[in-house]
Amino acid sequence: MNSHDGVNVFEDLSGTLASSTNNPYDALIETCNSDPARIQSRYEVHRQMRNNQQRAKLLAPDFSGVVIDPILEKLVYQSQHPGYVDPRHCLVFWARPPEAIRALVSIVQQKLRQSAPDLWLMPLDCLHLTALEIAHSLTRDEIQEFVDTMQSKIPEITNYTLDHRARLVKPMLSYDGAAVALSFLPAAGEGLAPPGDSYTYHHLRRDLYGLCTSTGVKVASRYTVPSSHLTLARFITREGGERGDPECDRVDMKAWVETLDATNLWLREKYWSRDGLVVKEGGEWTVGQEKGLDCRKGTLWYGGGETVRLGQGF
């Protein structure tokens, strides 16, 4: 989520060791013996530990301020940066959230905007979960070479969720000093009769990696950590989270974190299943629901770019 995503080292906080295969997604599945409940637990450990780390940083006395996304800032304030174009071309396979999730995101974004009026909010029709990133921060021509190499396999990949259905549940805000995302966990039988969710979102990520590498391309994802999130908002001005005075900064950050905590409590109480019972609409989604995977290329960091092929939904 950080504005320096292209150079960040993403740390896996779940305790998962390296894979014994060439597929990095095998490691967690092997560690968990393919058990959905254990896979969900690893995702939750990573999510909670990262939030705890970031919360401590935001509230620390020496917190230096929110991280401004310089490229997004130039794109938003075109009058100050006329003609500026994002130079970073990428190739990804996105999962598009269904209407119920977009409606939930809209409510959450309103809560965030009340606390930080100058936040940049991801447009609802641009929302995406990156199921697999193939390449990032390259030129247009370099990305097109990847597309040409993979072309014959792209229809199969984008339609893969038709008969490989993975659910996501337990929405919760994940955050740092640069951005806020709505994250989910792979389902583990919530509201379903056995066998429930034996095929998880992490299995899907593993399979997509295998399908893509079978074309001969080298997948250069920035991270393979156990995370599934939709970026909701980014800071593009320090007015969104602080006022310049050191003491006031801490007060504003405290209020900001309280908003995040309160929203997460609301999400848990309203959208998480209780005792494995039925999950409320908006509290779950199945990848491929309404739309198949979206193979996307171009300057897509903030939800833009161009669709190479959109898979069939269900």
C-alpha cells in the first residue's frame, strides 16, 4: 500500500518459511498442510501484526508525518504539473469486487473522509485486488512483450475463477503512513457445509503463478505475502493527516487511528460471521463473482490502465 511500493521490501509476518518448490505460494500451503483454517490464521497473523506495527509508528512521538505519494500528487494536481504522465507500466491479473463489496467500500470511504478530508479516494469503478502481478515499473514496449508471450494463455487464466472459486471474508482496514486498504482473509467454511472452502484464495494465487510461468514469462511480483486487499485511499497532502505543528500532528494522528480502530470494530460487528453462521452481504465475496479476472496492462497503479481481456464472471 505504501507510496514507494515499487522499491519496498514486503515482509511476511505470518511466520511462513520459504517454499521447497519454485512456486513461492506453495510455502504457506505446505506449512498449513492445505488446511483452510490454518491458511486463514496465517493471513490473520500477518494482517494483525502489520497493523500493530503501523499503529505504533503512527502514534510514536517521533512520527515524521504521513507519506505523500509524489506521482499521484502530480496526477491529481495537473495544474501544478501540466502534462505529467505516470511512467510506470505494469501487467497484472486483477479481481474486481462485486457490487456488495463496492457498496461497503463507499461507506468506509465516507468514514475515512470525515476524519481526513484531503484523502485521495480510489474511485469505486477502479477498485481491484491484485491476484497476481506479472511485472511493474517498466516501459510500454516491455510490458507488451510480456503480453505477446502470454497471449495464448490469457483466456484460460482470466476464466480460471469460473471453476476455481475462492471466497474472501472478514473485511478489516489495513493501513500505514501512506494508504488505507480494505483487507480480507481466505474463507475457512464460514456459513458453508463441508467441504466448505477447501480451495482457498491462496491456492488460487498459487495456480495463477503456475499458469503464468508456464508461458515462459518470469513473474516479478513485488510481494507474495499473505495479503488480499483493495486499496481505498492514499495521502497526497500532509493536510490529510497533520497540521504542521508537532504537538498538533500527534493529536491528529491519534484521532486518525481512533477512526481506523472504530471502523474496524464496526466491520467486525456488522460483517463478520458469528460462530460460523451465515455471512452478511458485504462481508464476503467469491473471486470471479460478477466478473472474471481482469488482465490489465499500462499505467494502472491507481486503477487505470487498459484491459487486455476480462474473464467471464458467474
